[in-house]
Amino acid sequence: MVRQKGEFQIRWKTDLPYRWAIGKLAVKYFEELKKRKIMGSKCPKCGKMYMPPRGVCADCFVEMTVDDMVELSRKGTLMGFTVVNYPFVDPNTGAMRPFPYGYVICQLDGADTYLMHFCDEIDHTKFKIGQRVEAVFCDELPKDHESYRPELKGDIYDIPFIRLLKDEEV
Amino acid sequence: MKVAIVGVAQTKYESNKIDQTYMELTFEVVKKLHNQLGITNDDVGSVITGSNDFTDGRTIANMAVQDGVGSVRKSESRVSGDGAFAYVYAAMRVLSQEYDTVLVVSHSKCSEGDQCLINNSIFDPFYQRHLGLDQISSAGLMANMYMSKYGITEEQAAKVVVKNRKNAFNNPYAHIQKEITVDDVLKSPMLAYPLKELDLPPYSDGAVAMLLANEETAKKLTDTPVWLRGYANCTDAYYLGNRNMTDLIALELAAKEAYKMAGISDPIKDIDVAEVSENFSAHELMIYEALGFCGKGEGGKFIDSGETQMGGKIPVNPSGGVLSSNVAMANGLIRVAEVAEQLTGKAGKRQIPDAKTGLAYGMNGICSQGNCVLIFGGD
Amino acid sequence: MPKHDVAIVGIGQTKFRSKRRDVNIPEMIYEAVKAALDDANLEIKDIDALLIGNMDHFEGINFSELWTGIDACGFYLKPVVKIATGGTTGSSLGISGYYNIASGIYDKVLVVGWEKLNEGGATTGIITAFDPVWERPSLAGALGPLALMANIYASKYGIERSMEASADVVVKNRSNAANNEFAHLQMPNITTDFVMSSQMISYPLRLHDCCPQSEGACAVIYANENEAKKITDNPAWFKGVSTAHYYTFGCDDIMYNLPTATIASKKIYKKVGIKDPIKDLDVAEIYEPTSWAELAWTEALGFCDFGKGHTLLDEGISKMGGEMPVNPSGGVLSTNPIGATALVRFAEAAIQIMGRGGKRQVPDAEVAMGMGFGGSLWTELCILGKDPKPVR
């Protein structure tokens, strides 16, 4: 209990753990990710390609299974971007999330939906909507890079961020 | 203007449904309902869901199920709390004459979070939360006060568990399907005196869905509509210390009001089956008293009489109740679904013959704080 | 047509501030409840049921309605229901109030939205609304995605022009707020330069492009046609309500043009008989979480063509004294107590119809729109008027 300027406050800090089921399609996604493959799920009725993959096509209200999963390109198009430059507590860790960081929404080639992810660029003048981007795998990074890992583990940080492609790389 | 339940669907209740996300879990039960009724998502006018952010570990818990309940581009709203209250909001949408059909869905996965911490968060952060109260310790307080005031024995409380577990054996959706004896209950580890492990419910995952319709649409969709006849909602005091812990007075008031609306004068005679949210063994005895099935303090004698068993005058929880399948937040809507199954004669091995009028009781919070009583009738 | 006509007959708001350390949660809510009851000259015993909401994780209180419903609103031994849908919590409450009365279940209900954002972590709480596997690791609360969309919006229509027009929105709304005693950020002398030179929060959004985090509560009393007449000569009647929800994942669509606002507004315009919103509506209270959003949302609501949001400002249409003022209260850019925010939109629309707006009153307002926005980019709307009938 702390007293400030004649007012009382009670501090409460708690660790509220959960263990969420990620679903069969996500399990398959992460298995394939270890093999460097990015999988979406394709609606068997309307053909819409969902990334991230999931068990339901909301437009047709039909089920998608692991058999409906199709590999997507690791390259795509930048749809939107920002550079997050404000402090907040990250509920994933309970600590402040480091900032600034690049944050993008992009469409991987072959997908009809979009992916929101980190980007390693933090200078907003370097982004151009419509430009080409690529998903970066952690084991391809220089060994001294903070996101480097020697092998793919089958989790979200196997692709730590999206990279802006330079004109000459396209 | 009337509102009917035209179809219900339930998942199997079990712990650790690890192969399904919330979206997939709700999709399973909604698709099952569509197939059963021969409708598509286009036939659903609007959607009401019932869930709780702390239980799901997600702020705006209904966001996680939009795709699964088919509400993309539609009107959906979410009652935060027990599914019985979600049913009421959905019924209002039909009664307002703005929608012909409304889908109600309630889900949760109790086994994915820490229920004691989640329930501890219900207590106010100034006076009670730091004491570590949760659903088990507060139930122990209530059970102890009730049982010592009225001389209810632990054996009598245990009989509730034995009855409900026996009933669950007849319910293919029930989570715990294992018959037990009074002795098993009494010998199980003590968790919060006088409540032992088997006096308390399991933690279950699952979802339940139902379609409500107005009279005209109901006739097209089913031969056996289940009509809402009575409803009341009544909230008890928040602080346990401000509460009458030995009598569920808010539930009693809700029951009286719902009976009045449904024209029920003698509940034992007029009600054929009751599905109630009993959160611990002795709680069901307290519920008997509040619902007027027996006099004050006579819950123990009433379970002894056997009248609430299958074949008794007023079977309570033919489904096995919460003590067999505890899908917190969906529990109230499961009660409604089970009453609907009874009144349409589709309850299989747990069917009460010729059930015409049924009662469903859903609850919010700790020790019956928020109470929703619903009375249903067949044609 | 609904079974019963529904009217708003009483309104109470707290003064919205960034911190209300002088009161605890129930005490803060009670201020709004008491004000609403006084406004309608009613007592708690006169009200049948309570609908109350906030977001659980923002203050860290589970089943908050069971505490606030009793200790702040006095609904001991009466019906209490919690509705919570994120940013739309207030409008979901407002729409639920409509159905509670329209269905004939209750005659009078109290609807309360509240939030005490400085007692928890709103950005942290908002992150937990999103998928733990796919979205949470990189998500930065609501502002991150709103900044992404700002860039898409701005890139379609020209970044400099868009951000300048967005700053004009802030100037309009925060100077309107100076006429509203309840508003949190009242800035009568704010300029476009001030907004455009404030700190960059998430490119292209600067500090003053964003809504504040506010503490406060809003309480609204609803009644059916029989009861409303006994309470006031001048209630605000519901002509219609409308909701459109969207996909579970925030990234399933590039939603800078808010498709749900188009879906929901088309539905309600048809129901209420509105052909030209600018002509048929006299005032709108919309939910603009950031500056550019008012431009995009007004386009999606059909107030102007896509890409022409700035014309409403340039031509003075959405300013006070214009053909259809938008956010005379100062809007969300001035005041954002999340669970109450969208209910404040409904309440402010009703205040305009009831002619109780004081310095922020739009003269002769007869038809008003209130909007809620939230969740995975959902829209909820109400249209209120001097009578419950369609406009044509």
C-alpha cells in the first residue's frame, strides 16, 4: 500500500498463466516452418488463401483441415507500416517492450489475407507501400544479430521479422 | 410475441481440448446445429455469445470466435458472463421483433487457465483479493455456514455428487462419467472444510449453441419448439460478509418472479425437470430450498427422500450437472440446452418421461451472486 | 418495427480526466449514476435492470459488474448484466439497452459504461485481445494497427495532405471539447501546427493525432413509450440500431476504409429511411480513435465519397455551425474512457436531440447518429430523433 499526496493506492501485480490450444493447422504450420516452409490454408469451397492458417473459412462457413494447407512464398508485398515509438508493458513477458521497432502488414505471395509482424527497419523514410518484402529466417542472420538462432525451432521467432527488399534484390 | 428454442447442439465436454482453438471449438458446435436444422449461416439473423475474458485469457473474448460463430458482417454481441444471461439477451432480440432468428453460443476452456487465480480476480482489490479467496475457499465458507446452521451432514451433501455422477453416465456429452459412492466423496482429500475434492466440480472444456426463433419461423424449423415461459434475474450482495451465506435469497426472489411470470404455483407439481448450476455439493441443497422444492433448511432431508433422482417427483440435473461437466461461462446455457432436450423428448437415456415444463438456473460470480432463472415449456 | 418504442430519458457523465485518484471505481461510477437519476428525476427503485460494462483486463477485475452493480449502482437484489465488446463496449451496452426495452421485458433500464484506465494498462490489455500465437508478439496495442492503417489511408490520398487534414480534425474536435464541461482534453486555442509538431508516436501518428486515456463513467436511462412520457417532455427516441462485425484476425483485411461502417450504415439508413446522410442527419457523434480515422470513418459512413473525408472539414460541413457537425462534444480525440466511450457517443447524440447541449448544442437538431468502433474493427450505430419513426 502506498500513500501519495494524501491519496491511497493499492498495488497488485499478478502472473496469470494460460496454456492455449493453437489448433491442428497451427501445429502443422510450425512443423513445416522448421523445414523452412510457410503454409497457408485454402478454403476448399471459395479458394480464399488464409495466412495465418485456421480451421474455418468465415466467408463460406466451411471447415479447413491440414489437408487444405498450401505452401506460400516467403516473399510478398508491403501493404502498410509504422515505427512504434512509445512505451508499454508487453503482456507476453510482463516487462516493457523495447522500442522503437518497425511494424508492418504485408501480403505474402499467394495469400489473400495479410500478416502483421516486426520489421528490422526503424527509419520511416525507408518504407514504401507496395514495395517487395521477405520473411527472414533466424538461422540466416549474422551470428551476432540479436534475433539469430542456429536452428529453426518451430515457433513464431523462426521468422523474427520481415525485411524490406532493396530494388536490386527484386 | 413468443420466443422458441428450435434446436440445440453441444460438444463433448472434456478437459484439455488441445486440438481445437476457441474458433474451431465454436465452429464445431454451430456447424452441428446448422446441419441438424438443415439451415445455413445465411438463415441466422444475429448472434449473441457468452464468455468471460479472464476465463479465456483474452480481452474481448468474443473476438476470438467471430469466424467460428459465423458473425462476420453480421450483428453479434457478447454478454460477459454465464451463457444463461446470453440466452436472455438473444431472446430479447427475437421478442423485439427485429430478428426472426438469433443464434446463442457459449464456450470456455476451464482447463487452459488457473481457475483459482481467475476466480480470485473476482474479489475486490482492496479488502478481499489479497486474502487469496477463490471459488473453492468461498464455497467452503458458504457450505460450512449453511450446513452448521441447518444441521446438514457431509453424507447428505455427498449424496448430491453421487446422484449427479450417476446421471452423467446417461449423458454422452458429460465430462466425468464415473460412478462413485458416498464413501468415495467422504474419503476424498479435504480442500476447504467441509468440502472435499469430490464435492467440487472438474474443469471442463466445451461449447454449446442454440437457435432461437419467433413463432412463425419456429414452426418452419421444428415440430417441437421450446417456449420461454418465465424469466428473472436477481443479484446478491458483492462482499461475502454482506451476504446471507446460509440462504440464497437472490435466487429465491428470482425463482418467485419467474414462477409468477410462468404461472407456477407449486414448483414440485408444475415443474417436471430442473437443470441447475450447482458449484459444489451442498450448493445444490441450498438451490432446492431457494427454488421452493423444499422448506428452508430441509435440503438435506430432500436429497434423502430421493425425489430429485431420476424417477423422483422433480429430477434435478439429469445431465449430471456442473459437478460432472464444469464449462464455466457455458454452464448456464448448457442447463438451458439440457432442458430443451428434455422438453423435446430428445434426451435419450437421461430423458424424463413426458417432461412438459422445465427450469434452468444459471449463475454468475462467487456463491450464487448473479442469478438467472428460466422456465420453459413444450407445446 | 420493434414491439416497444425506446427512448433515452436521462443522462449522467462524470468529468473525464486522466486520473481520478480522489475516488475509487464504485465511487466514480456512482457520480455518473447519480447524475443520470437526477437528470430523469428518478430513484434506483424506479429502474428495472442494469446493464453495465468495461473491459475486465484494463483494471484487472473479473466480473466487475458484480462489484460495481451493487456498490456503485445500488442494484442489490435486482437484475445486473454485463456487456463487454472492447471499444464498442459502450455502444453494445447502448444497443442492449434498446433490446431490453424494445422486447417488452423491462420498462426502464439503466445503462452504464466506465473505465479507470490509469489504474491498469490499456495498451497491455488491448494486446491480449489478439491471437496469442500470431498477433500478440508484435502488436503494439490499438495504436500500432491504427498507425499501419493511417499509412495506407495516407498513401492512397497523399501523405502530407492527409496528415494535415487529420490535424484539422484534432483542431476541430479539441476546440469543440472546450464547449463540453465533461471533456478530458479541452484545447480552445489548439492549432494545426501544434498537432503536426508534437512528438512522433508511431509514424505517421503524432502524440496529438491520438486519443487520450481517460477515467470516467457515463450512465444513461432508457424507457419505453409509456414510461418516457412520464419522465420528460423531450426524450431522445431510437429510430434504429445497427451492428456489423468482422473477422477474428486483425490482419484479415486492410481495413483502413472500415468496411463494417459501410455495412452497418447501409443497414440503418435503409431502416430509418435516410437517403442523404448529410441532409437527413443533423449531427453525428462518431468514434474516431485517431485523427485520420474521422476522415476515413466519415467516408465509410457515406457522409462523403471515399478519399474526400477532408472536404467535410474544408467546406465547414462537419464543423460547429456547419450543415452536419461531427463530434460537437469533442469526440474520442478529446475523451476516451474505453468502456464508456461509445456510450458517450450515444449519450451525446441524445443530448443534442433533447436540446441540452449548452454551448455545444447544434441548433434544431432533430436526427442524430451515434457510433461505436472497436474489437477487430467492428462498427455499431444508432440513429436518434425527436420521434421513433423513420425520417421518411
